[in-house]
Amino acid sequence: MVTLIISASAGCSLFLLGMYLYQRYGLPAIFESLRGGRWHFFVLGAATVLIMSHQGFHLHSYTPALKGLLGIGLTWIGFRAGLDFDFRQLQQANPGQVRTEVILLMVSFVALFSVLSILVPPASPQLVDDGFTYVAVLVLSVIGLTARSSGFFGVGTGKPIAPVASPVSFMANPAAVLLLCLLYPVVSTPSLGLIGPFRVTGYLPTIAVLASLGLLLGIMVDFVFRAHRNGQRCTFLTLSACAAITGPCLQLGFPVIVAGFVGGVWVINTTVRKREIAELSEYATSIVEPIFVLTLGALIAGHHSPVSIDPSATAAVALAFLLLRGLARTSRSLAALVPQTKPPRGQNHSLYAWLPMGRTSIGLIAQLLLFPMGGATLSAGLLLAVALSQSIVLPGRVASVSRGTQNGTAT
């Protein structure tokens, strides 16, 4: 016990020392990008659990609690992705650009899904449990659509960059979650869920339950902001609503991130306090995201032994996924051959295709952990792919980025 206390104290002291040195001296560009992705919290959570396990304290009995906490954070990540899907922005955008972005996203998704459907099944015994092969293919495909919208750095320049991208590129992350919502009931193994006396099985009942839970979340949050004016109270009640919705989704085995996404879409398109909700959501994200990543690191380190994760297979998954994602997103430019969908002059879609993944990507990977599909090597490889994507970014137009932007408005 004394050794455990000493180890924990030393780890916390080292963490606080690192934070002090960062505030005083700053970090190189690549490490700054990783810090914006909250990877220091992931390392802290994993290291804490590994140290505790070596001292004989195992977290297997706390795994359900960790998964519940992870589910709450995942609901919030979906909610934040839904807040980005404002119909008013689509109405104000150029219809041709919206049509172009939709076509490009579909080209990327179809390309990824087709290739992964060929590559994943032969390797599925080493990656996922039986019956979840095409669930993994679907999640991998939608992860490939996601990207950060800010907070990335260039290799070679060593400075923050702002690649030229479409004004409607914000559609990528919401589109990824929407595709997961629509296609998950198709590829998942049919299972029987019960809500009271009602059975939930099949495509339409699953979609109906997910939409109902999401709408319930959105209505609760909208009511909170209509009834209260105190920002901190609204934030607390919103997170409480996310926790309330998480329980039924986890019980039924449904993707939690989808219910949060539907709630976010409802709120941003019905509320009269859009600006305040957007500001408070950023404040709440700065609290929820570190806890979420910390829990993710602790869950992976505590739930999966290091022996169950093959380092060579993990590296192969990471590199293969990064390559496939970049090529698929680059192939989006083939849609520009259609005259009606030619992108405006000066937009570099090839550069945008290699932008790093961010918060939504990590959330979708965490969703894999909540499915009863095993896949420790697959999850570790995808997390490594996200970390590599945030470390290696093609150089582009240098922009003046504030410290707040650098610190991680990564969607």
C-alpha cells in the first residue's frame, strides 16, 4: 500500500511538473498537436492503472463503472457532433458546395467500406469476435470520414497551419455519425432487447429507439436552457441528461454516440439560445474530454492485458488504416470530374484529405470498446493511427493561431 501511494504521488508530481514546464516554455509543434488531442491524459490513465495492477490492485471489478463513465463521455461527444450540424449553415451555404461535399463524402465512404470488406474478414479472427466483422468494417469506414477542423500543425514548417478546405467541410463529422446510425442495424447481429413489455429487434425498431432517445435528450436540454439562465447550472443539467440517456443505450447494446448526436441536432436547430449553447458546450468539452480520454486509457490498460495486444499487429493496423483513409479521402477529388460538382478555385482537397483525426474519431473508437466484440488489437491500432495522424500533417498555408485554438477545438 505504501509503495502504491508513493508511486501515485510520484506520477502526479511528474504530471504537474510537466504542466508547469509547458506553461513556461511551450512544446514543439508535434507534441503541441498531441497535447491538443489530450493524449497526455490517455497516458496518465493507462500508466496509473498499470502501476496499480503491478501492486496487486486490479480494476476488473470496476470495469462496468468505467464503461458507464466512458458512455457518458461518448454521449457528450455525439452531442457535440450534433451541435455542428446546423441546418441554417447548410441553407446559407452554396448549394453546389453542399452537393459536392455530400458526393465526396459518399465516394470516400464507399471506397473505404469496399476495401475494408475485402481486407478485414480474413483477419477478423485476430481482430474481432465472431459476428462483429462488418460492425468493425462500418465503424472503420465512418472513422475514415472524420477529421479535425482546427488545431493542427505542419511538418517542415513546425507552425500551426490552416489548409484550404471547403466552407462546408464541417459536414464530415456529423455525416460519419449519421452513417453509423443508419447502417449499424443493417450490419449488426440481430439481438433481442426489451424496453418494458416491448421487444426491440430489427432495423426500424432499432432506428426508432435511437431516434427517440436522442430526441428525448434534445428536448430535455432545450427545456433546461429555456428554464434556467445560469450557465453552470445549464451545463451540469445537460451532462446529467447525457448520463440519463447513456444507461438505456448501454443496456440495449446500441451505439451511444448516435443518441447524443440526434440530441445535439435537435437542440441546435430548435433552441433560441444557440450562441450561449455553443459557448457553454466548449466550456463543458474542456472538462468532459480530458476525463473521457483518461477513462479510455484506464479502460484499455485495465480491461486488456498487454499480452493480449500484439505490437506488430497494432502497428500494421495503424499504418494500413492511415494509408487507406488518406487514399480514400484523396479519391474524393474524382467527384470533381462531374461538371456540376467541380470545387471552387483555390480549394485543396488533396491536402484536406490528410488532415489529422480528432475528438469524433476517438469517440468512434471508444464506441468499439462498448460493443461486446473484443478487438483489443484493433482498438489499440486505431488509437495509434489517430495519434500518428495528429503527429504527421502535410505542410500548408501558415495561419496565426491563438493558444486557445492550438489547445484543441478538435472536432
